[in-house]
Amino acid sequence: MERLQKVLAKAGVASRRRSEDIIADGRVRVNGMIVTEMGTKVDWEHDVIEVDGQQLKRIEEPVYIILNKPVGYVTTLRDPQGRKKVVDLVKNLPQRIYPVGRLDYDTEGLLLMTNDGELAQALTHPRFGVEKTYMVKVFGIPQPHKLKLLRDGIMLEDGPTAPAQVRLISRMDGNALLEIKIHEGRKRQVRRMCQAIGHPVMRLQRTHVGFLSLDSLKTGEYRYLTLEEITQLRKLVSKHQYSTKTQRNNPKKQGGKARSNSLVRRQV
């Protein structure tokens, strides 16, 4: 017996967090009865589970792909405004996959997609600290003290951001290209960070998630992760899970000197 939201995530319906919303919205039936209670236990072998009237089927093999998301696509599975969706770019796949995290409509770059709800949950939860790298073109050229605000953490309307790695890559026509690395995943976070220091974003591209990079992948194209990359991704998540548990069990160490980041990154 497993919790219903976990089964939905395993089936590739959505991440576990999003699956909880789907359950709360009354879109799930178990043996013909609508279920809205979180933590309901089900037996996938014997129970009939339906989402939006469609019966769940076991996905025999997990799928992991990297998509180079173009500007002008949303990462939601449904869009009331009828805009183009990233799932339309991979609609020929036999499995039902969904985005890991999100990139907003005007943002391009690396987007992981999978039917592995457990891994998606780990990669998007901020406590696991999986780093995301962005190339950011901003209006104007930020002064050093403004870049320091981003590095130290800046106050936004939903609270202060965690410290970020920020460096000025180049200047062009009175504007600047920045590289920003964060491990949080708030809505439009990088855009709001830059807006907060008075330098709105002109163009935003995500180039890395952890060690994964776009490499030579063209806009709108996707590729499958290699077995080596999948294994390394799972190790990365496991390492952060262990690190988080260690910090909780050793509170005295949390105030100590931060260890250097040991993630392996490819160059673009």
C-alpha cells in the first residue's frame, strides 16, 4: 500500500507536490469514489485509480530528457490562455512526461522532463540544494555593490533570497551579461532579483541544472539522458539528502564554515 500522491507521481501524472493539488481539486477517483484526503493509501495492483476520468496505467520504464526550451512556451500541462506548451515539443514520446520545475514564458534554456515523480520532487525542493545556472542579460551595468546584494541575498516580496553566485561576464552596448547560480526555485526569482537592484532582465537562459548542461542542443530540441547521467543525477540527489539529514542531526555544525560546492559541471 502506498500514499495516493506517491502513486500519481510514479505514474507520471505530476510531481508529488502537484499531485497533492490534483487530489485536493477532486480530480482523482479510487474504485469509482472521489478522494480528496491526503495520505490515502491505495494498492495499485488491485485498486482502480482514475485522474480526470482516465485510468492510471503502470509506466514500466522511466524516461528522462533534456529540452532546450524556447521563449514563448509555458511549462504547465494546461494553459487557459491557449499558449504553446513544452509538452507539445515532445508529444511523440509514448510515455507521459512532465517538466521538472518551471521556466517562465519568456525564459529559455535547459528544462528537465521525466515521468519519475520521486526524482522530480527531489530536484525541485530547495532543501536538496541542486544548483541552477543562468545567463542573464540586463539593462545597464550593475555596480559592484549591487552585485554584492545578489550574492549576499536580497529581500523580495516573499522574503529574502539565499546567497547566490554572481559574476559579470561582459559589457555590451551599455548593458551587461551576468552569470547567476541559485539553488532555490521561486517563481520568476532571477527576474525579480535583478529588478530589485534596478537592472531588469532583457534575456534569461538557464544553461545548467547541477552538472547537466545544454551543450550543443539547439533551441526546441531535446535528447535523452544517458545512463551515466541518470546514475549521477540520483547520486547528486542522494548526496544532498544525506547532507540535509546530517545537518538536522548535528545542529552545532550548521553555523560552521560552509563547505565548498563539489558538483561537477560541464562547460558550455
